Amino acid sequence: MSSLTRSALVGKLLIISAVVAFPLPAFSQGSDDFTIATWRYYCASALEYPNSDACVAALSGRAAATPSTQTQSYVVAEPSAPRADQETTDVVDSAPAQTSDEPTRGFLPGRLGYLNSDFSIKNGWTIASEKTDFVMHVGGRLFFDAAEFFEDKNEDLGDSFDIRDARVEIEATLSHDWSFRLSSGVTTGEDGSGGIQFDLKDMYARYTGFSPLELTIGQHDEPFSLEEMTSGRRITFMERSLANALAPGTNLGLSARSHGEWWTAAGGLFFDDIASTKDQGTQGRGFTGRLTATPVLDGSVLLHLGGSLSLRKTEDSEGVIFRTRPESGIADVRYVNTGPIKGADDIYRLGLEAAFIQGPYSLQAEYIMTKIERDGGFSNAWFDSWYVYASWLVTGETRPYISEIGNFGQITPNHKLGAVELALRYSSIDLSSKDVLGGKEQNLTLGLNWYAHPQVRLMVNYIFVWADDDANDDGAVLGGDNPQILQARLQVYF
């Protein structure tokens, strides 16, 4: 994507984000020129409404009539099988009943009919059409991180405070069988340069007309790894483990998934990430698939087993790169870093996953192996990584499991004072193989979570890092470092 195209995309997203940041009733007849211009852009571009003047007049209230005081209640239904980032609870909404004789605020003549609108901290902004199946939910997330680095050999490992993630998330049901998701915002730099960068996480359309089979096209997660497929809002620790460095992540592609009572299956063809910089360089094209099973699913007892496979042909003449931070999102250093792997031709990934839940107790583990086949006389490279962790919800809650997609949902506190969780994780990664000396690293993480509210979580992690002599961030820092990291996060989402 060229810089000009990306700038246009960023500009469009910012304008649409400005529109969706406020509920419809907030605009009055006294709207200024900027607001009217914004609505005109929204009508013509986002809604593709042919008569932008009529659309603007309706939305801004310039042709508004006084609505009746009667209250109409309705339930906004989620798409039939939401993705990992999507809440699965129904959103109950209410809006003033509209008269059918004249246009009123929130009315698009002949297009969507009356638009009922509601905003709350819990549910974000939801609008729904009375004339069609159109329902749109606008939410978001804010992750504020702070860290103290106790250096060993290297100094200035990162910032003490940063916005880890700030994102607007739009989910819409366009018709009975079609849904759409857009998740974009800013995050800490993923290319190693530090600072804040624009990030387009998801942008896809989904067709559910062949239920339980679903088809998805656009930028979305490749079906690989339990940890990767679980939303960043719902993972137990502040960051995913070292093993996540070997997962393919989010890319442009076409995929299908289905499920039964005790199994899920997903697979698709994928290409490059279209809007943000990956740690692994140019990804090329390939197939990724995942199978999961729950041989035990009885009340609060669960056994989850799964496996993933990815076969990819890379097209990066500059080489593929594997690297990762020491499980701290605002750290500037990546101890394990292969640098460009010259001659990389084919990338094979195999992942195994397991989780066991019994009431408030949880165990989870994964192993990922990656093989890089190389041409030009270079030896093939083998990397592997794994983690295991245990958690205990002291206040008695159970991690919810979403059987239709084979991963975990959002923990909801059972008590007014919230839910408390203790966790312990050990992770390991080996990125050294023959002439590729990316280094080895092991981390031990202690975690404390306070789910103060269904939309608010406070997190504290203490990390012990052991990096070997080759783990020197491709020569940028001293190897053999053993720092410790104390970090905390305020996590808000709606």
C-alpha cells in the first residue's frame, strides 16, 4: 500500500471516527459548518446516500419534528457467531417512538427508515434501523501501560508510560446473513522504532447464510493458536507469551469456519497484512487451518484440545524476520531477534494447544514449531517456543468458553467489588538454528488481575527475564541480559 493510499485511508477513518464518537441525538439545529460538513461526508461516503442534503438535514435535525414521548424497546441481536473480539451478550436498547408522517432526527428517508440510537458506557453506541436488518455497534478500547525496568547489563529498555492500545471498533449487521467489522486505532510501534503508530487490526465482511458454515473475507486473524485467537481484551496476562512470535497473526485473506457440539474447524488462504508493519516481514501467501475439540464440557469443567497448521510461500527478497519483546508491550528491546533470514522460501508452522478449567482454576499450554526452508545454499532453520500457565479466580468466577469458535470469553465479576485473579506463567523461545543466531529466552511472569467492572480491568505483571548470549536484539544490545520488569495496565473497553 502506497503512503498516499494509506494517508487517504487514515483520513477517512479519522473522519468516520469523529462522526461515530457521539450519538445521533447530540446534534441540534444549531450545528456548525464543520458538523454539517462531517455529516455530508458521512452520508455520501459511509452510507452512500444519494441525496446528501436530505440526509444531512435529517441527521442534524434541521427538518426535525418533535417526536412523541412514548418509549419503544427492542433488542439488538448480535451476528449468529461472533468473532473472538466480539461480545456475545444482547444489548437492550430503548428510543423514542417516531411519527411516520414527517422526517425526524435520525431518519433517513427511503433508505434505512427510522434509526433508533442509544449510548452507554457498557454497550458503547448502538443504532438500529426499523426498516431493514441494519444494526451497528460502535465500541472501543484503551490500554494505558506503565512499567519500571530493573536493568542488568542494558539500560533504557523502554518508556515508563505509554498508550499500549487505543482503538475504535465498529461491528455492523448489514442484513440477515451479512456482517462487517472494522477495528482501527493507534498502538505502540510494531516495527521496533517505538512511538505511536496507526494500526488497522480488522476490516472484514462475513457471510453466515450457510450456517453453521461462515465465510470471511478481508483483514482478519489467521486461525492459529489458542492464545492468538483469544482477544487481547481477554487474555490472562498483559501481553501474549513468547510463543506468539511464531504465530502468523492478522493478515488479508479468505477463510471458512464451522462448528459442532464438541468441535470447531477453520481454514483459509492468506496473504500480507494490508495496513501495519509485521515483525515477520513480508508474509507471502499460504494456507492456515485450526481444529479444536472439547472432549470434556460439563458445567464448570472443561478440557480443550487443538492443533494448528500453516504452510506459506514467502516472497520477501530481503528475508523473513522473527523477533519479540520480553512480554512487555512498551519495552524497546527485543532480545530474541533473528534479523533478516536470507534465502527464506517456505515457512511451515505447527501448533498444539490445551486448556483445562475446573471452576475457578485454569491451566493452559501451547507449543509452536516453525521450519524455514531456504534456497541459495542456506541451511534450513528450525525454531520452537512454548508456554504453560495456571490461574485462579480467587472470587470464584469461571473463565467463560465460547464453544462455537474454540476460545475464551470475557470474565464478568460476580461481586460488586469485582473479581480477583492470580496467575503464573513460564514461557520459552529458541530462535537459534545453525547460522541463524536469534537467541534463546525464558520468562517467568507473576500476574494479578482485578476485574473492577465488566468494562474495566486493572493488571499488574512482574516478569523475570533470562536471555542467553545470542539474545542481543540482532546486535543492538548486550546478550546474556537478565532484567526484571514491573508493569501495570488500566484496561477500559466498551
